[in-house]
Amino acid sequence: MAKPNLKITEIFHSLQGEARAIGLPTVFVRLTGCPLRCHYCDSAYAFHGGERRDLDEILAEVASYKARNVCVTGGEPLAQANCIPLLAALCDAGFEVSLETSGALDISAVDARVSRVLDLKTPASGECHRNLWDNIPHLTAHDQVKFVICDKDDFDWACFKVSEHDLCARAGDVLFSPSFGQVNPTDLANWVIESGLPVRFQLQLHKLLWGDEPGH
């Protein structure tokens, strides 16, 4: 029987630039392909191409970096069915695993040991209609919800969704991040403070350090 394989854009070792594990040395496994086209996407180079690699080969390269944390990202990782066994295999190997997913695809089959970072799409992303709200009941305190904010309307919409779905109680962290180069981070920080919501403001550390260069 053929081993599971996935189309991989890159595997690299860097610092986690956002979410709960920010600043920790992390191995990133970037899968190829995405059904969404958010206008601010910073990984469009992962939409096409990539290299087919089997599960054992991926695990061996991840292990070679000797980091405890692994982030499976994209593109949209869950667009490849074999992402599910990859996540389970990484957990079985003893890694602390997170999954960066758009929230447009079903997360219910993801191994419970994985911290799912659900990136809910705001209206200004152009892909708000793709949010799969049936994912919300599957969230646990191990998971995280992220909103990339492009303008004040996005912020107001995100605040409404946080309250409507009681996201701060469902997920371990709710993260508000400014769309890079689109909204003033200080403005967003002030909006978060004024809102009174227990959400976490974040900047993308990797962009502050390395800009938009792939491999970081």
C-alpha cells in the first residue's frame, strides 16, 4: 500500500511569528494549494507548484531541526486530505503541533492534540462568505481564533462575531491582528483597549524581523 503523501511548498525552521506560541523556535510545514483568495494573502506562492513528499520523509525532515513546536500551514492545509494523518503523525512523534486554517473547511477530523488556529475571514478579506460557522462548536480551550483586521468596519464586525459566538469562552485565545500595511497597528491596539473585550492584540513578529521573505 502506498504511503500517504502531500504536496509541500516548503519546510523551514524559524520563530513562530504569531498566535499563542509567538517567539518559540518552530518548524513550519507549508502545504501547497488554497481554495480561497484573500486579497491580503502573504503566501500566494503556495497556491501552485510544490513537491510530492511521503509522510515518513516529511517527519524525518521536521525531526532534523530538533525543535519541539511544529506548525502546519499553507495555503490551506486542510485542502489536502492527507493533512489529517500528517497532523496525527506529528503528534504521535511527540511534537507540539498547531494548524493554521482559514476556517472555510471542516476542522472536526483534526486530532484533538492539535491546537487549531482558526482564521475567520473578515468582510474586507473578500472571503467572508467562505467562513464555515459549523466549525465553532468544535472549538476547545486548546484552540485559537484569529481575525485579520483591515479597517474599522472589519474590527466592528469581528467584535460582533466574538460576542455572537461567545468565542472568548469557546477558544483558549482570540487574536486580533492588523492586516500588514493596511491598518495602523496603534489604531487597532486602541480599538481593542476601548472595546473591553478580552481579546489579544498581536503583530506578526516574522514580518517585523524579515519582511515578506518566504522561509520565515
